[in-house]
Amino acid sequence: MEVREILGKKASGNTRDGKITLGLCGEKEGVLIYDGLIWIHDNNNLQLLILRDHHNAQAAGHPG
């Protein structure tokens, strides 16, 4: 589901759509926020890139 689609449904007054509760959605500086967290749409490559980036950080205790 795309960010514009989610925000459009929320603006139309919908409160729920399939997997998500639209009442928990908001926007901050063009980024979709869901229940206080940044929404990462269903893009496995992007999700894996973010996971690797944060998992492999030395601050996470996993250097490499």
C-alpha cells in the first residue's frame, strides 16, 4: 500500500483498511508515521537494506 493511498483514505474519514488502522496514521515532513513509527511499505529490498544498516552498526554490537 502506498503512502498517498493511505493518507487519502484517512482524509476520506476511513478508520480501518485491511492490515492497518488508519486512525494510527499521520504524516510528518512527507513521511508516513504509523503508531509513532516510520512506515516502510512492502518493499523487501528497502526493508532488508534498513535492517542490515542498523543491525551491522557498531553501536548495535554487531560490527559486520
